[in-house]
Amino acid sequence: MIGCLCIHGFTGSPYEVEPLAEYLNKHTDWVFSVPTLPGHGDNLSLKGVHYQQWIGHAEEELKKLIRTCEKVYVIGFSMGGMIASLLAAMYPVDKLVLLSAAAFYLNPKQMASEIKSMIVDTFKGNLNNNELFLRYKRKIKGTPITATIQFRRLVSYIKPLLPQIETPTLIAQGECDGIVPPKSAEYLYRTINATTKHLTYIKDSNHHICHCEEKDALFSQVFDFLMDGTTG
């Protein structure tokens, strides 16, 4: 039996990775775990939550899969990609998939482009129909500065551990990501010590790579990577 852990990002929810989990579930008989990290989900409540709690929750979900499955794959999006990397460094993870993983964050050039689109929609009276605006408006209102500090501490804690990863790894990065710049994917590719590692760019994808227009091509790449050499 194969188990697959899918970890969402900072201020996010399983929604961020569910399209990929559903695609893989449809094409396999694997066991999936798509947890909601402490303080996250539809009702953001991040005040007083520490980054160790996010790691600990993902760690417990992984341990459950390791106890019952012959092979375990870990997929992480954004901050979840950093947590997934930590788990691969610490536990016997068979394959690792990093989606828009936040080793670095904020892409000023792309962020400026996204802000410009919001300004244009503001003048047109369409701001409340702008998907990016609606998504970030909720997150900005529900994210205390202390939570952002915890996120930064988590990234700083995990980055020195990346060279310990020897797990076969697929790194996917959207070229139009306004949150995580391409240099993040390039850094991960250089730093991870896996003999088998691949870096792929999704041309028109913004940060939420599992919801982009090219998601089917991305999911196919992830599926092929995870299935390569798999007999169970």
C-alpha cells in the first residue's frame, strides 16, 4: 500500500492541494492524508499558534502513514513544501513533491503586476470580482503579525536541513507566482542532495499552482514522477 501526505500553505487550507489529491486518488488506490494545520482552514485562527505546532501536526500524519503503508510520498505546497522538505530529511519518505515551495517569498515584479490588475479592476468597478483581491483580502485580515513571524521562523529553521534530503524530488514552480519567486525553486534544486531531482516551470501559473489553467499538465507530471518505478 502507498500513502500520500499533502500539506497546504501558510494561512491556507486543504483546498490549496485538493485538486491534485483528487486527481491522484482518481488514478490510484493510494491512501491519502490532507490535514488542516493548526490555526488554518476556513476559520483562520492563527493567534498564539507556533510554527512547531504546524510541523508537529504534519509529522503525526506522516507517522500514521508510515505505520500502515509500504511506501510514503509527501507533497507540499508553499509553506507546506518547506514542512514536506523537513519531513523528507527526518523520515523514510520515498518521494517528495514541492509545489511553489517557499524557501524564499515575495516576488516584487510579479506582485506589482498583480497589484496593477487590482487597480485596473478598481477603476472599472470590478474589484469585488478580482479573484486575487478576494483571496488576499481574507488572508490579510485574518493573519496577525505574530503568525507571519512564526512563518519566517519556520523557513529559517528548515532551510539549513535541506542538504540532508536524499529523497527523489520533483519541484514545480509557477512563472507568474507573485508570492514565491522562481529563485526559490532554483535554490531548492541546488540545495537538495537527492540523486534524482527534477525542476519544472508552469508558464502561466500564479502562486496557487494546483488551481492554475495548466493544472492538468502539472498533475500529469506529478503522477508520472510518483509512478516511476512503482509496482504497488
